[in-house]
Amino acid sequence: MSTEVTEIHQDSPKNGIIHSMSKNRQVHWPSRGGSDKDEEYRHHRTYRCNVDDGSTVTDFLPAERARGITIQSAAITFHWPPHPPETVRDTRNPTSTENPTLPISQASHTINLIDTPGHADFTFEVLRSLRILDGAVCILDGVAGVEAQTEKVWHQASNYHIPSIIYVNKLDRDGATFGKTVKEVGSKLHGWPAVCQIPWWEGGKGQFIGVGDVVALKALRWTTGGDGKNVKVFDLNALESIEPKLAQELRKARAALVELLSEYDEELVEKFLEHGENHVAIPPTAITESLRRCLLRNTGKIIPVFAGASFRNIGVQPILDAIIDLLPDPTEALDAEVSIGSAKGGLNRLIEGKLIVEGTDQSKAGALRAHTQAVDLVRNLRACALAFKVVNDPRRGVLVYVRVYSGTIHRNVSLFNTNLHISERAPRLLKMYASDAVEVQSISAGQIGVIVGLRHARTGDTLVSYAGTNPKAGPPAPLDSLQLRPIDIPPPVFFASMEPHSLSEEKHLGEVLAILLREDPSLQVSIDPDSGQTLLSGMGELHLEIARDRLVEDFKAKASMGKIEVGYREYIRTSSPPEMVMFDRETAGKKGKAGCTASVVPLSTSADITSLSSSTLQEDAYSTLRDGNLITISITSPDSADTPCDVSTRPLPSHLSLSTIHTSLTNGALAALARGPQHSFPLHSTHVKLTFDPATHVFGAETTSAAMSSAARLATQAALKSAAAQGGTALMEPVMNVIISVDEASLGAVVHDISASRGGHIISLNDSGTSSMVANNATEAEASVIDVRRIYAPPDPFASPSVAGAEDQLDHNNRQRTITARVPLKEMVGYLKHLRSLTGGRGTFVMSVDRFERMGAQREKVVLQEMRGMVA
């Protein structure tokens, strides 16, 4: 039996590591909440930390450690493998005299890692991290499998064409099912799982002790209870004698991996034929290179899958090796998307002079001249970076995280913000290690770093350094319009009110909210025009809870979060007779006198508004549509109250123009409509008819615009009171247009909840062509190609026997459906949490205001009781 014991030293040197771009990896570390992803980072450190103890390196906020989850993304930089610099070699150098068959991961590389939240409420943290990274390691819970947030993050990564690999963690726990998780990867993430490791259960059904390396055809066993440094490596022959079933499964897994890769990589097919069509005989490096080629093509069809248990220190080194061996370095990543003027393309193409930049002169000679000038300008471009995160650090001040795409940012250099057209100096540069930082003199292309002290930069801004001009003026056109692809901000789905404890705190609350919004653009602040409340909106209840805690604890704002007050409307049931009012009062020492006649008519439908505002109105009447109400103004003839006045011969004072009369009367009517006669809500669906008779309503210089406005207000109020006395008023409520994306298994429960429990109306049920969980049409097309029965997955020793047809049912249940409905806004407050409960976390929705609709009698009674405090 041939065994080998490898001692892996984890103490990483701080200096001397190769820093060429080919030695860099920008890696995203997404997972579901609490899946021990932070266990990985500690393996290059000399101390231990874990999620359960709240001592992880990247979860350093008090709220993160208290809850045991990641709330904000954290950047760290480390080296792997942690060998001293004299042992480092460049395996990509063709002149190297060392063995070229060794994997790339034998040389020490710099890894820039960003740990992102797994909770759905912090989706934007994931989005802005994905925007600037070159590769991703998606960590799954071996017990829970592919969960809802995993699907969302995976599709977001696919949207940015980020090569990704999967690490199935927690295989040491009861109920862990690696094989089932692999099947779910295919059915839910719409790709073919390339199983690169299989779990090693002691004796076939014992505890999890190691992994079988499908690529190298070896088994790795970690010492139970150890620190992960000692690993026994068994070749296939040695494994036959101690674990024959594992050796047999390893051969089967190797054959499945080769067959899968051969469908997408012609070079591996040639290797397969060279070795006599023997799956086992193909060299490991050939398979690693094939996996790498498939990943770098960014098709998303091949998904390498690895196994481990980070808490037990099992499988950590191989996944770090896989980051180096499989994921791209900055030179291999897709060219960064930029726009300059009207031209769009890649940043490298722009720098190389291959991107055509158009000028104002559209002639052939003018276009050539503009392009030549742009090429000359680009030569002076010293650096181009994207700001992807802004943090207010209590010790260091404002920290702006940047990814440098070209050139080098040096300390004290002037940076021009092409979004805001502002120049700022970079006084200090940092390299972050979670909450710790090391000051550096420069940040080079392919690196992630922090600029301290920028006062204006926001998330998504492009920063450029340009030589040869006044730093404050910035680069000349069109280079001053150069912008990297911005970071998409998802629409908010959860709302709450923020109320200062006193008027004196209102200004401070506004200032700290502005700081918070600069840090997290997925938060939005608005003022409700009806209630005057300050509304804070975000991605979920936990998101707003964390925002409130930061406002109160970090920024010392004296405010509290409350419920939203829904803005209802009143409408009249019957018409009113004309009400004539004469306003005669002295205001601010100036006498004002004017008259006006008003009547009100209910509008039954929005069609009434459209028809009345066009053809059915008198030709000389003035009408305007405001806030769902129609206001009509008629100026009558002095000879007949029923005849419209000829504008050219109207007997009006010289100080009153026709537009002044219209504006004054309209403002008066709007003031009356702002408060209903019964419930004090604004009026809606009301047609106000104002009649203004110059012979009886005008009193020379005393008839001012303020007097006319007051007369119109009083007349309209009188008409509304008359209509309310005859037929009363009723309530209308805002109705939202809601688009909900769910899986087939949850469709029935969600539809029943909307229609039966929330008073909504289902408009349509469709396949998820507009689902926010699907990145693009290509991904949807691929989803139908994945046949779960063709996916190789090793058997789960503790799983129950599969039921016939279960895999077909899995495909059916995972099919996405879209529900379009109209639902009252009141019923959508807090709906996100309920939807997640109904769909196992997989449901998402977006909504927008549709219109106001009249309530039924029973619903109106309940709402009125709630407003009067009769319902707890």
C-alpha cells in the first residue's frame, strides 16, 4: 500500500509573494446564511475562528457576530499556497525548467477574496461584489442543499458571466446528502455538475473523514479532530485494499467527469483517444486544463463541484487549490465594459485603440479625426477604477473600495470622477484584511484596495487618473465621459417610516440618512405627500432593522421606526346642486372680494375622466386633471349665465388675465379637494365644475387672485358637504400592480393567499419569462436541457431509497412561474416575509402603484375600525 503523509504549513509570509497579474485571483465567496464560509479564510492564519463562536475574521460587525450571519461584504487579501518566496515559481512561464505537468496551484498566488452575505435582504451587497470580481466559489450546505438565495446569487453571477465553482460544505453533519445536492445543482442552477470530489465516509457508512479526488484519482484523509495540516494521500491502488467501494466509485466518477467534459472540450477528446479511450489513464493535468477551459468560456454549462467540512478542517486546501487552478486571473477575465460618449465596448479595446469613438462631425473624415484624437488621449490615461463600496469607518473616516481595471493608482494622485465631473485627491491607500488595514503606496491593475478621504465618490462611480492636464479640470472630452458598467440597484420591496423624536432631531436624522444611503444605495428615502412621513425602503425587514440599528447606535440619531400610513382617498356618491359663495374678507390689511359657483359630480370610472376632459366639455371651458380629479372652469357671458363668455370681449379688470383666473380658481378647488368632508382624506374621482361670472363675481380691484382662490375653495367645500349630506362618501385605497415569481410547487399556495386572504385579483399566470430569478433567456433555454437523470452523483449512504419518478417531479416543481396580480397596498406591507414563508424562501416580487380602487362595504368598515383604534 502506497501512502503519503503531507504536512501543510499554514503560516503565510507577509512579503515577497509574486504580485504579477497572472498571480492574482479576485474571488467571490457567496453562500447561504451561516454555512461556515468564514471557516475557509482562517486556514491561512495562525489562529482559529468560527461562525458559531462569533469570532470569524470577515464578520467583524457587532450585529454580525450577535446574529451569526454576514451583513456587509468584507474584503481580505491573502496568499495561497503560503510558501516562502524562494520556493515560488511561475508555472506558466514556458522557459521554466521545472516539471510543467505540475498544477498552477503549486506557485503562491495572491487571492483577493470578498465575503458576501447569504441572507436575501442583503442582495445588493452580493450584486456590487459580483460586479468587480473575476470568479466565485458558491458554498452550499450539504444538509439543506441548493436553497433559494443560492439560486438568486447564482443567476446574478451568470448575468455578469462570472466563472463559478461549488463547494458543498457541512458534510460532517447528520442528514448531509452530497449526491442529492449535486442533483439539485443541475435542476436548480441549470448547469451540468462536474463532480471533482466525492465524500469519503469511513467504511462506506461511517463518519466523514476525507474526500476522493476524481481529477487526481487519489483519496485524501484528514486526521480526526486535527487542525487540517496533516493529510494522508492514498493512490488508487492503495485505496483498493482499504476502501474498495470508494475506489470503485472513484473510477465511476472519473469516467462520468471525462464523458461530461468531452461534450464541451475537443482537446480532452483527443487526450481520451490518445490514451486508448481509457478514462482512468488521462493525466490529471489534462482534466484540470479542460475544466479551466470550460469555465473560462463563460457558458455556465459546466459547474465543478467539490466536497468538504470546513468546521472539521476537511477539504479546505483542495478548494483553495481549485481557486488557483480553475478560476481566471485578471488578464483572463472578460474585458471590462465601458461607455465613452455614444460608443460602448471593452476597456482594453479602448486602450488598444480598437474601440471607435464618434465625434460631433459625422463625416468620414470627421469620424476618423475624432477616433485618432481619442486614441491619443487614451495614451495619457494612467488608471481607471470602479468604486463599488463606500463605508464610514469611525476611526479612518470615509473608505471607498475600488477595483482597478487598468494602470496604477498612486498615493496623492488626483482622481477624476466621470459620473460627477469632480476631481478629488487620494491622500491614503489601504489594503484591507477585513476590519484591519495595511497602508500601501499604490493599487495596481487587477487589485482591490481602499481609498481614504474621498468626499464625493459613490457606489458605481468611475475614477480615472489622467496625465498632462490641470488635475481639477480633469481629462479632456470625450475621455471625461468614460464610464465603466454601473452597478445595478434592485428596487426596494419593504417599507417603514422613520420618525424623529422631536423637531430638533429632524435635521440630524436627514443628515445621517444621507450618509447611510451613500453607503447602501439599495436603501431609499422618500416623503409621503399625504401623511408627511419619512419613508425608508429596502430589501426586507432585516435590512431595515439593521439600518435602524446603525442610525440609532452608530450615528446616535434619536428616531424610531414605525408602520406605514396608507394614503386612502374619499369619493362622493352623488352629485351636488350648484353652490354659490361670496368671499368678502380683509386679509393682511387688504380687502378682498370675489364670488364663485361650484358643483361636484362623481366620476365612476377612469374612462369618465378621459371622455369628460376632451370631447364632452364646452369648447371655451378650461379643464385640468389633477390627482385623479377633474376640474372644469367656465366663464359665463354677462347676458346669459348659460352662455360661455367670448374671451376677446369679456368685461374683466385689467389686472386679471384669463390665465390668472384659471390658476386662482384651480388652486382654490385643489385646496378644497385636499380634505374630504367625512373622513378627511383627499378626494378622488371627483369632477368639480366651477362657474365664474364676471358680472356678479368680480368687484374691481378688490377681486384679487387670492380672493378668487378663496371663493373657489369655499364654494367647492360647500358643494362637497352638500353631496356628502345627500349620499355620503366612501373610501378608495391604493392598489399595486404586483409581479410574483415562484416555483411550480408553491404556485397554488401563493395564488390562494393573494386572492382569498389579501383581497387581490389575479390577472395572469405565466411561465417565468419575466422572473427576476432568471438572468436571461439563454439561461432559461438551458434549463430545459438539463436532464437530472443524466447527472452523475455518488450515492448518499444515509439517504432513503429514491422513489420512481422523483427526479421528474423535481424538474416539474422547480419550473418557475410568474403571477401578475392587483393587490391593495395595505395587504402588501410586510408581504415579503410572508412570501418567503410560503415558498421556502424562493419567492420574489416587484410592485408598482397601479391606481386607486373603491373598497367594498365590509373592507371599508374594517379599515375605518382599525383607524379608530377599535381593532388591536
